[in-house]
Amino acid sequence: MTGFSLQTFGFPEIHGDDRPIKLNLRKGLALLIYLAEARGAVAREVMATLLWPESPLETARARLRRMLHRIELALGRHIFETDRTSVRWSPAVELKVDSHLFESACDGGAFEEACLRYRGDFLAGFSLHDCPEFDDWAFYRREALRGRLMHGLERLVHDKNAAGEHFAAAAHAGRLVELDPLSEVYGRHLIRSLLLAGDRSSAERHYAALRQRLRDELGIAPEAATEALMEPATAPLAHAVPTTLYVKGAGVHLAYQTYGSGELDILIMPGFVSHVERLWELPSCRAFLLSLMTLGRLILFDRRGIGLSDRVGSAPSVEVTAEDIGTVLRAAHARRVVLFGASECGPACIKFAADQSHLVAGLILFGSLAKGCWAPDFPHALRASQYDAWRQQLVTEWGGPAGIETFGPSLSRDPQARAWWAGLLRAASSPGGIWAVLEALRDTDVRHLLPRVSVPTLVLHRRDDRAVRIAAGRDMASQIAGAQFVELDGNDHWFFAGAQQPVLEAIKRFVSALPRDRRPRR
């Protein structure tokens, strides 16, 4: 069997029989990589228009035929399997692709092996100036792989410190800081690992560098949690946030935290992106969560594919997310649970409450909706074309504080909030990953489940919410038997932005009215 390998991390290269092959065909190399990433047949028309977008279709197809022939001449072997309509790498060719080996290692939890394979960003320094669609495809693929690397590095920092291998943890944390130098979470990972390793001088040096970057780039000072790490009286094992735990369910590892105690558990799902550790970074979000702790034990988790949970390469459906809710609740030994589903996470909470009502004490939906886009019988959301335009804009701005003016207008001019949101987005997902998540949200429809919800339900919605119209919340509440609908002042979509007290008071009244559980407190 003929053997070839493709190096896609860094500037791309092709090797045959373990020796580099010089291929002076830039579009030929792009073609080989695209076909390898497709893992199957690709329509000739797709390849032709991708590589020669300005040419008439017949001309582009002819150029594709000539390119296939020139590649095989250069490689000295037949490597393609073709027919009249498609082209693919031949199954007779033993092909190794470093990006595939990296993802396989991630899927198997072999994060050290995966991170060693990641020698540079996908197709770094390689582009086709006259093929914008190819460059767009490469960008989204690059961001998806980079996101998996960051997730793997975070897992390694966590695992190495837990095993007492603090210098190894610091090395992985150092890579995270290189990838996102303005992240205080990553900076704290590095500083804490160095302190645990007993290298206080290096920790102080990295703390000073982080403080300088935050001041120069963002005009802000380090957070109290970062400052506290450097206080002599602070034990290096002290964590600024609850410990992140993992549970395996349906083939993926889910990251979750528990915080506090009480006879009531409150499972919080904050929206289309999350990161259980970064949620605690923003003072207003931390204050909201700590206020909820007065009502019971908090349980937070990242859905599969998001945040610190395993990246899966596809958007989690409502059904899968509801199943993952059950997995996390079992791992946390939850008993009497109130589900708090904000925004896009509302539908999964609705699904779980409808199917597992015996496990749910109450359901709280904040700024949520039962259907993702407009329909003749649902005029409360954007039309699909409008939604797709908004999604494209959000993804285009990914890496910065994308959409903060919509989600949290009251925080949109706060430099600290903008930096926090941008960092959370980068850590929670990649542009390519979130594209699929938002597409799934657009197609979500759980209206048929609303009449099946039998648990006490509270629907909260701000009157001028810029992301989800209040009519969507009102419509949802009207179809759940006995649901309370509370209309709040303000235009923030985030529950922790704007006036928190009315939100917390409504939740407290709702929780206080729930039937009590007389079993001993946890």
C-alpha cells in the first residue's frame, strides 16, 4: 500500500514514504489538504469553484482535471479515485494527516500526545489570495483545532496539578498564556502551578508581566482573585473558584462544579456559551452566583462541545443536552433540583423537566424562547435569513467582545466586562464550533413539550431584551400550565447584567413557595 502523510500544523507539507516531497503547486497542495479533511468524496463542482472561483464552471472543471493529473505526475503515483462527478483520496493510499491524529488523541483523552502533535496553527502562513472561500474554510478549521488544543491544555493543567506534577502543569499553562496572553484565568493557572511547584520568583515574574499586559492593552488592573494568589498569607492550594470535576456520559467528559450546600440544588445553564471557571471572573456574575448560593447548592456545567467539556465537532442537540443534564445531576448526587435555563439553554431544561419531572422541584427560564426562528404561528423571533445574518456577524467578530452590545448593553462600555466576554468566547468555543451551535439554536422547536411541563415554573424576561423578544417569553409561559411570568425592567439579556435585585427577589419568592423536602440537609 502506498503511504503518504500530510502535515497541516504550521506551513503544510506532504511526505511520501517518510520523505518530504516538493510540490510546486500551491493550489495542488490546497486540493490535497481539502480532500483529506473531507474524509471522503467531494463533488468536482465544489472543488472547481473553491479553487477557481472567478472562472466559468466548465473552465474551472477543466483546470481541476489538469491539476489532478499534474499532482499525480509530481508524486509519481496514482493517489486519486475519481468518477464523472467526484474526486477523493484513493482508499489504496495509506494516508496519515496530523490534524486527524491530533483529534483522535483528544477524543481518546490522550491530551499530552495531542498537544505534542500540535506544532503550530492549522495551515499557518498558507493562503490562496484568489480563493476567499478556501481561506474562510481554513480559518474556521484553524479555530476549531486551536479551541481543542486550549481545552486539552486546560485538562492537562488540572490533571498534572492534581497528580502533584506542578512543573509539568506550569509548562502547559505557559502554552495557554502564549495562546491568550490577556486571559487572567490562564495567567492564574500558570502562577498557581509555579507557586505549587515552589518557584515563587517565576510566579512573581509572570504576575508582573500579566499585570503589565492588562494595563497596557485593556487599561485595567488584575482581579482580586489574581492579586490574592500573590499574597504571602494565601495558601497556594487555595482556589478562587470551585474545583472543576469531570463525569463521563454518552462518550464525552462533562465539566461541572458544585458550590455551597443546602437541601435544594440549583443547576445553572447560562446560555449558548459557557465556561465554568471563567463565569466566576466577572464581578457582577460572581455576585449573582453567590447570591443564589443563599438558596441552595449551585451546580454549573458546560455542555458537550463547549467550555471545559470535551469538544465533539458537532452542536449538542436539545435531546443530548437533556441527557447530559441527567448525567451531571447523578454525578453531583443531586436530590431536589431547580433548573435555571437562560436563553438558548431553556429548551434543554424544558425537555428534561417534561421527561424527568420526578427529579425536578422547579423550572426557571430566563430570557429564553421555545423556538429559534420565525414561523407563521411564531412571529416572536427573527426570520431564518435575519438570524443567519446575525450569526455571520457574531462569528466574524469572534475573539473580541462579539455581541456584548446585544447581550449586555449595560456592560458594553466596561473595559473589564468587554475583556472578560472576549476571553470567555475564545475559551468556550471556536468560530467554527459556535457556528454549528447557533445553527442548531435557529432550528430548535420545543413548543410541543410545553404542555407536558408539570413542575412549578417561573419565566423571567426583561421588557426590552435586545436578544430575545419578551413576546417569546410571554408566549412560552402561556403554554406551561400554572407558569408564573414576571416582566422585568431593562434591556440586558444576561441575567447577571443590569439590575440583579429584581431577578434575585423573583427567584427567592419562587423557591420559597416550592414544596419543602424534610430530609436532612447535605
